[in-house]
Amino acid sequence: GENVEQHPSTLSVQEGDSAVIKCTYSDSASNYFPWYKQELGKRPQLIIDIRSNVGEKKDQRIAVTLNKTAKHFSLHITETQPEDSAVYFCAASISFQKLVFGTGTRLLVSP
Amino acid sequence: GAVVSQHPSRVICKSGTSVKIECRSLDFQATTMFWYRQFPKQSLMLMATSNEGSKATYEQGVEKDKFLINHASLTLSTLTVTSAHPEDSSFYICSARDSSGVADTQYFGPGTRLTVL
């Protein structure tokens, strides 16, 4: 089955810096890659997603890139703000079916 | 975005009792819902896929007789933890798949924190 690895497990940045979180997946059939932000005790919130027919997608300060050949995708957050502090999860799915999540990255943005 | 509710938000029960958790899609019909479990400081682990009108599909290692799933309507799925034990204490989160529009997306419920004494 699908296996998703995520790095780093923790990431500390200064406000205004950029943050990059990377994930790799194992199943070449996966074609949908969402990213979720989860605050303590809350539900995961979809922040951006990308489908396998696209190499890059951007939404304001957030961007995701996908390299199908290497089977990895990355989340880029620019101009980080303290409210970006949370746990971020990547996930992979085949045709929008069950999501296999990465292990999570705890992002801390210091003022 | 679409709204998914979960009830109860938290429950404390004694060991050996059964607990039912409801997951509802409030503004769309969900033929497929998913149940996840999340232990503290860990990722979400899929327990089972719930399909309306048919039996749930359980992930490897998840006991189907212990975690009963019913998806009787297009807006409601329930997870019953039978004979709960302290090791079942966890954060249970459902998601509902909305495939009605251009974007096929899963929306998560707010989660249910189960504590088994």
C-alpha cells in the first residue's frame, strides 16, 4: 500500500522567513496530494491541494510543487506569520479515495 | 467550504462500555465517509472507509467487530466503539467526501475525544 514520508518533523522559523516541508510517496498510482493544517485539538483544515496533472499550484503565500518522476511534493509558505504555527500534514490519494497521511511537521513561527 | 459535524465532541466512559460517534455532512450528500484515529502528537491513521448502503472497508489491523460502522444514509455515518478499553482512548475524526462539484474534496469533522477510564 501507499506510504508517505514527511520531513522535517519540526521546523522553527522567524516571522517573515519561508518554510518548506517535503513529502515523498511510494505508490505511483497516487494522483491527488492535499496539504492540511491542524491546530491543537482541532480538525485538519485543507490549505492547498494538487493533482498529478499539475506541477505547481499557488495560493497567495502558499504553494505546492509536485515531481511525479521522483514521487515527491513540497509545501512552501512564504512570509510566515505567527498564526501559521501549527502541525502540517501532507497526504496522498488515488482518485480521491482514502487519504494516506504523512507523519506531520510541527511549524513554529517566532515573532 | 462544506460542513461536517461530529457528535459528541468529547466523551468519557468506563472500561467495557460502548460508545457511539456520529458524523454528519450538513450541506452535501456523502456516499463515502472515512474514519480516522489520531493519538497524541501522531498522524491521522485511517481506520475504515464507510460507503452508504454497504459494508465498511476496514484497514489492516482494525478490528471490525470492535469498531462498528454504519452508513445508513447519505448524510450520516456512525462509529461504535464496543467494549471500550483505555487503549482505545484517542481522537476520532471522520471525513466526508464531496464529489458533487468540480473539485472532489474531503471535509473533516471536528473530532471526538474519547477517554476510557
